[in-house]
Amino acid sequence: MGRRHHVSAHRPWLFYLVAIIDWASRAVLAWRLSNTMDVSFCVAALEEALAKYGRPEIFNADQGSQFTSAAFTGALAGAGIKISMDGRGRWMDNVFIERLWRSLKHEDIYLKGYADGREAKAGIAS
């Protein structure tokens, strides 16, 4: 399951975070932080998850532009993974990753007020 979310530092920076999680265990398999919405950081997270944990039968994602892009859907199709897309505006279809975003924001990002992307990446990783 993949989903992209934005992360705001207390300064005028905006970052985008993608996480690939296992639906059954809810474990984060891979994640990336980027200062652009380019699909490459999402594909990199997907490739890391596949390399470390193998190929799932189905990959579920929302209908964000990164996940509907030719690069991302091509990476899934190339690995022989079926693609499942949530209904538009259906946050319940991705409830586990939505919970991850809530926990990350309220238990880490809002409390620490990262100054920049480098600090946010190091803090989130710890």
C-alpha cells in the first residue's frame, strides 16, 4: 500500500513523504522524503520495498498523480503486481496509512518542528 503526504516544517518549506506499508503487519517497508512531487521518489520507495521484501500480489494506492503515472504503474506492471486504486476521496480505503500519517505528524513532526528537509529526514528515520 502506498500513499504520498505533505510534511510542513515550521519554516517556509514543504516536503512530500511517501511510505510503502504492508497491509497485514502495518510495517513501513520503505519511505522517501522529497521537496518535489516528481514521481521518482515514489518509484524509489517502491523499488526499495520490492528489493527488501519481495513482490506482493496486489499493490493498493490512492489516485494521486504519482501513483497513476506511467512510471509508477509501469514499475508495478513490470514486476507482475496487480494494481488496486482507491475510490476518489475514499480515505477509508487506506485507513492504515492514514493512521501512520496522523501518528507521524502528532508524535514527531509537530513536536520537533524540523528546520529543513535534511533535519526532517534524519528525525523521521530515527
